[in-house]
Amino acid sequence: MKPRVKDIDRSEGLDIRAPTLSAEQHIPNLHLPWEEQGIKSRFLFKSLAAVMTASLRPKRGFIDHLGSIINPRTSNYDRIGALINSIDTVLPGTAKNLSNLLYRSGRLPVQVDNIKLYTYGTAAMVFLVETVQGRSVVKIYKKSLGNDLDGLMKVADFYKKKYELAKSWYDAPGLVPPTHFVIMPSPVLGSPAAACIQSYIEGEKKDFLNDFTDMELVNLIRQDDALRKQFICFAKQTIHMYCDNELCIDLLGEGNLILAKNDDLVTLNLIDYGIAPASLWKSRSAESYSKIDAYVSRLGTLLQKISGVRGNEILE
């Protein structure tokens, strides 16, 4: 039986806006030219991206890296990263030097004072860019690297639609930061790529679901009306979409949902829009599906503690 939530009310003036629809009606399809025409983007440029991000991976010993290399369950992307870092344990500086070798910042569409590889995730490499206007984050979508213009446009449109979907779900002020989607020369050898640009969120940042206890979150949220409205909006919509539409935002990625403190201002920010059917999380691994389910249940528990909204009973 499909999971459901009992008695989600419409208090706080925050109405649940999304109708009950199938996953297929919500999530756009991504169909790229290289899926028929070859492996240029899928292998060559994703391999280069793996090399470029290897220096950001956690430091481990040679034997641990070797285990990842020979493990048949390791993805090609992670295997390449493990290979580079295994060499780095013998020849320190290899990972960083190879990453720098692939950098091409001179072809970026704006004048930058500084750019550095900041982090990476399943879908994108993230660069921190400093200009005279301030700091921004540029996410280069790995699937777009090596594609022709048609493929680049399809990737940009795919992620833009996910962003617009998330924006329609979570309309509390500031919850989903403004994001602009572009086609641009990437720092990866200057290869054209689909990307998105966001303002950098200043201040101290912590993962909302992993860096706080329930009591800490309840106390923080109760003290700030704006933060309270952001959380109630996020929790209600996430529970509703998961239980009634079998869809979920990516709650597994570290730092996808952050609590940022800048001076006296505390905000909840959703900075990744990896929306997927619950069935996809389940097909990837039982552990991933179980974690998603536990996170949604926790949101319901917090929602009840903070506002009295009855949304914590997620039933099979």
C-alpha cells in the first residue's frame, strides 16, 4: 500500500498547493544525444570531472582506495576518483595538480577575481566564483559536458524544470534561492556546459537534518517567525508530495538542505533540487529508501512539535 500521512491540516496560512499527480506528470524526462550517438560525454568528460574532483574526496589510505577500485559495485566516477587518490598517497599533490591542469577559467562569460572548485555531488561540480558584484556559486552539470548545443539545452531545461517544480512546492520567502540557468564554457578544459548560477549563501552553514538534534531545531525554529514559516512550508509540502504523490526532494545529499546563520539572520535554504519518484530511491538501494522514509517521518515529528500540525503518522 502507498504510504500516506494522516490529518495534515492547513494552519499557519500555508496551504498545500500541489495536487495529487503521478510521478510521470511531475518529473521531466532527460533524453540526450549521446544516448544514441556514443560515449563521448558519458565517459570522456565524466572521467575528466572525476579527475578534477578527486582532490575534494576524503583522505584515505592506499588499501582503502584500492578496495574501492576493485569493488564491482563502485561507479566508474568513484573508481576514477579512488585511482587518482591512490596515486596521491604515493605521490602527494598528484590529485591537486591534475585538477589544476584541467582548469580553464579564462573562457568564463564574466570577469572573475577568483574561482575555485568548492564541492561536488551526483549531478554537478560546484565552483565558488568571486566577482566585483559579490560571490556566486556556479554548478556545472556533469551530464552536459561534451554534448552539442541541442544536448546542452536539454540538460539545462531538465534541471530548470526541476527547479521550477521545487519553487512551486516551496514558496515561503527565501526557502528556494533564485537560480539562473545558462549555457557557458565550463572550467573543465573550457568545454561548453549547462550550468546554474546562485548567489553564495553567506554565514555559518549546517546541514538541517544531520547537524542538529530535534530539540535544537525546535528551539531555533520557535524563536524565529520567518524561520518557522519556512520550515512549516517545507515540511508540509515534502510530506504531502512523498505520501500522496510518491515524490521526494533529495534529502540524502549532504548540505542539500541547510540552516544558514549570518549575523542575527537565520534561514532555511534548499540549494539542490534533485526531485525523484520514491520508487527510484527504492531501486537504488533499500538503505537509501529507508533513510528518505526516516527523514520524512522526522519532518512530521518536528512539524507536530513546532506547530501542532498532525503530520507525523506515516503509515504503510
